[in-house]
Amino acid sequence: MSVHVEVDGPVTTVVLHRPDARNAVDGPTAAALADAFRAFDADETQSVAVLYGEGGTFCAGADLKAIGTERGNQVTEPAEGADGPMGPTRMRLSKPVIAAIEGYAVAGGLELALWCDLRVAAGDAVLGVFCRRWGVPLIDGGTVRLPRLIGASRAMDLVLTGRPVDAYDAERMGLVNRVVPVGMARAEAEALAHQLAALPQTCLRQDRLSLLEQEGLGEDEAMANELRHGLVSLADGAVEGAQRFAAGEGRHGRS
């Protein structure tokens, strides 16, 4: 089984398991990833997901050996409502996903990591647009999400050169959010997921969606959209939460 799911309380961990292919994603694996995240998003008991690649590699990208076979990745227009070639990359989930990166997250594997909300990388992680080396394009959001995450100038450097970026350089440019000891990416990502899951979920999700949706909007429209999301949170206990804070709860990071 190329993808399996583990659940720990409110946290779902989706695990890529194709060690012989360095967790490269073929068509069936892409479909399994999409199904796993679709199920996570629909499960009201689950709050945060982690995406992890077993065996010391996050994901080496699309499985180029499958191209031209029945196991090849499906490339279709987004307007058709189909999943992305790597699986979930066209989805906008209602809940956050954290990438736990050990080893290489390159080409389509980088695009999977970019799709996640946060990225926790081990000290030996390497990220990059390695598909530049053999003429395979970025078609899972890489040219869209990368500049939005780290800026157009840095993104252009990575896209044009295909150069490797180590974990510490990735953290400095904002490509990853945390660097942790080798072998600890999954544990640290899951610990972070549990921290997020312990927070008031309606407000967390609505603020997250406002942040995602503001891209490309004018300031007035983005502010109006923020208010729409904020009103959902206000109707779901935000006032009571503010009153609890005023009474002394939750200060200094305590819940």
C-alpha cells in the first residue's frame, strides 16, 4: 500500500510509503493521497493533518518511470474538477496540513510541501526544483505557490536553476517554518499539529481561510472577506473566549 493513514486523537498523519521509489508519486498513489486528504477534511473528529514520507525521503516527485504506462500521473485541466497530477495539490482544505520533511522534497515533492500550510524540515532536508534537470514542468502549483511563499526573486532563482536548498537556507528564505534534528520531522510536526488542534477551531480555520483567500484581492475586498470570516468566529464563541481571557485564562501562552 503506497499510502496509509494513522490517527492520533484529532491529528491525521498521511504517510507516503514507496521506499523503493524514494516516495515518488505515480497515478494510483496520487489518487490515494487525494482520497486520504478528502477523507480527513470530511471527518469532523479530525483537526490537523501531517504529510510524511517514510524511509528518509519526503517525496522525490512524480514517478517518471510510470509516465506512458497505465500507472502514469493524470494531467487534466483544473476546470474539469480532477485532482492534480500529484494528488491533492488542487484542493483547498478547510483545515491545516503540516509537511514533515526528511531528506529530499524535490520537483513534485516540493509542490506537495508547498501545498501544505506549514513545513517542518529535518536538518538533512533538501528542497529544490530538480525537475529542471530533465525538462519536466511544474504543474502542481509550484510556479504559483513558491513565489507567494518566498517572493518572486528567490522563486525565480530556484525555478530557473533547479539548485538544491538545504534546510537552513530554506528556513532563512521562508520556504520551511521550522528545522528540527534529523529523524524528528514527523514527531515535531505531529506535536505542532496537536498544539494547533488544541486551539479554538472555528476561529483558527476562518482566519486561515481569510489569509489564503486574500491573495489577489484588492485591500477593500480582502478586508470585507476577512470580516465575513470573522463574523463566523464571533458567532461561535469568540466573545466568550475574550471574556475568559479578560478573567485571566490563556495568558502567557497557557490555554
